[in-house]
Amino acid sequence: MSMKNGCCWKKGLAIPLVLLAVIIAAGFIIVISSLNQGLRTQVAHSNKNQASFLLAYSVFSRVLAKIHADTWVNRPFAAAAYRENAVSFQGGKYDLYVVNTPGKNFQADIYILTTLAESSQLFFWRIRYNDDLLDISNKILVDFYKETPANAFPTNGSSYLADEIDQLMTKRAANQKNADDFASKVSKVNNPASVLNIIGGKPPETFTANYPKDVDDPSTLLGAREFPPVPNVDPLAVTEIPDNGGPGGNSGDFSGNGFPALPSNSGPESSVTFVKDFTTMSEKANLSALAAKEAIERMNLSNAQGDEAGVNAAMAAAGDAFWETVKNLEDLRASFANNKSSEPSSAAIKSAQDMLVQTSANSAQDLGDGADGWTAYVDSVARDIIQRMKNGEQNITYMNDKVTFCENGLTTTKTVIENIQLIQDKIADLSSTSMKEVINKVILKTSGNLQSARVTVSEAKALVTGSQGQ
């Protein structure tokens, strides 16, 4: 009976032990899987951060190259901020904003927003230009570098980050004197204990006789060590020495066989010239579009101040800058089309294509902003008509002229939108989806503002027309 009970006891214990083993194995697998998942996440995060930095630093290097290529006075962002939006590069995208540091001469702030795998990271550099004719190697110095969240990227031409950096730079300058004093004192001593005493550091514990080695032990000095002898290498045997001196022979005359004559117009020189000329044309288009936008801003400011002469002058300047931008963009597209097949360097063509698309997008944004400012002005004139008519305005002829002005103003906005659409159409085969979306947003926003102003102008016209009928 006891043997039977013992057998049953063993059978009853086996099942719980198996279940326990299964639970332990499952727990072990879950823990290992979680640890592996965490490791993979960390590695992916590190890879993404490193790739983002490399992308940003490549863009940063291109900006420095543009500054190096010309004088500081002719830098791309001398008159206004330099922008690039949603540019595809190295498997990701970047947005670039370069502007003169507010209140500082020979300094610039560079914002580079990278986007990789739907994750954005902002990199900031503040650089200082060293205007020294005798030292061309250190013309550009980095005063400050920072990685920061994407929301610090400038919107509407401003960012809180610039003020934050100014405060940090001020604090750095305030701490500089103490640092210089410490450096001066430390330079006058020659042993670690004195250095620690000056900087307020904790002195190390006394070394033991065996380990670690005493720093004053002569056996630890470099001069006391024996180096392995230099191996003896026998010279090459005569049969191993090449008997062919390569192209042109051994005489040093490289005009012989093996070196074909260079063409009169070599590829690299032609590419450099093409890219340089194309860059100049691109900057010209950017500046004219920006001039149109700024002229509209001056017009609205003059209108707010009651300066009619200033309004008329700014209005004329905006019109001239708009048509100049249209011409500059057409010249830029024509230059690209003419050189696309003849230019020997594919890299130069790719660079020119990216520049054409980016310049077109920047110009479309500036023209769109200018059109919005103009539409807002027309809308304000129409609202003034409505208010004056409701207040019993008697000079109907004057009001009628104002309505005609507003209608012509809406036609002007429509013309600008049509030209922005034309810009979009002419680079449609060259631009990326994201760049098309940038211009589409400009068109939608400007068209929406135009439609709103049309309602206001129609109301003003109805009031004036109704008053004429009475």
C-alpha cells in the first residue's frame, strides 16, 4: 500500500514540476526577447541620431562652402535670410534657414532641420567670420553648436533659440575671466597636487608600492623602456624591380604615351563655371521675389501711417520686382534646359536641378506672401468703402473709383496666382512630391484669401451701385 501511494505521489508531483519548468522557460524567453527588443531600439535610435547629424553636417559644410566661395559682403544671406525647404538629401530631407545674427557683425545663425523616418531633429550652429587676408584657413569659426527639438526651427523669420543662445554666450563671456585666472595659475605650477589645490579638486589616495605604479618610478618613464630593434629588410632583387617606368617612361617627361592631351574645355572647369553662373542666377531670382514681398510689406506699413506717397512708391516697386522675378525664373529654367544635354558633369546637372526647384519654391512662397499682403490691402480698401457708404458717403464718384481699384487689385492677385501655378507646372517633372506640396499650399492659401476679398469687394460694389440707383 505504501509503495502504491508513493508511486501516486511521484505522478502527482511531476505535473506541477513540468508546469513550473514551462513557466520558467517562458519567462526566460520573454525576458531575453524584451532585452533584445530594447537593444534593437537603442541601436536604431543611435543609428538615426548619427545619420541625422551626418546629414545636417553635410548641409552645414555646403553652407560654409558657399560662404568661402565669395566675400562676406556677397554671402547668400547678406540682404535677407537664405532658405531651403524639404530638400531630399542622403536618404532623408532637410530644411535650411541661414540668417545674420541679430545685432552682430560678421556672425550668422544656421538652422538645419533634418527628417529621417518621420522623425525630425534640429541642429544649430552660430558661426563667426574672421575677415583676415593673411589667414584663409580659419575664416569661419564655430562659436556655438546645439542639438534641439524641431519646434525651435524659425517660423515667420524668428526663433526663440537665438535669444537663448545670446544668453548662453553672455554667460560664457562672464565666466571667461574666472577660467583665464585658473589657467594662469595652473600654468605656473608643475605637479598634480598643486593643480588640484588650485581648482579645488579631491586629491587621490596614496599609491601602493606595487599597484598602481608610482608616477615617479623611473621604470614607468618612456626613456627607460627598451624598444624592439628595427627589422633588417633586404633590398629587392634585380629580377623583382619593374622594368617599365609607366606612362612616359622614367625620364619624368609625362607628355609621352599613356597621357592623352586634355581637351581645350575640360569637364571639371566647365562644370564649375556652369554651377557658379547658375548659382548667381538663382540668387538673383530669390532676391527679386523677396524684394516684391518686402515692397508689399512697406506698402501696408505706409498705408497704416497714412502715407499715400509711400503706398504708391511701394506699389510700383512691388510690380517691378514681381515681373523681374518672373523673368529671372524663366532665364533660370532656360539656362538649365540649354545646358542639360551639353554639360559633361552629371553632378553639376543634379546640383543645378535641385537649385532650380528650390529657387522656384522659395520664389513661389515669397510671391505668395506678397500676394496675400496685397489682397489684405485691397480687402481693407473695400471695407473702408463699406463703412463710409453705411455712414452716408455722398461722393459716389470717388467711391466708384475705389471699387474699380479693388476689382483691378483682385485681378492682380489672380495674375500672381496664375504665375505661381506656372512655376509649379514648369518644374513638375523635376521636383519631388514634398516640394510640390509646398507650392500647392501657397496656391491654396493665396486663392482662399483672394476668394474672401472678392466677397468683401462685391459687398462694397453692391452698396455703391445701389446708392447710384437712388
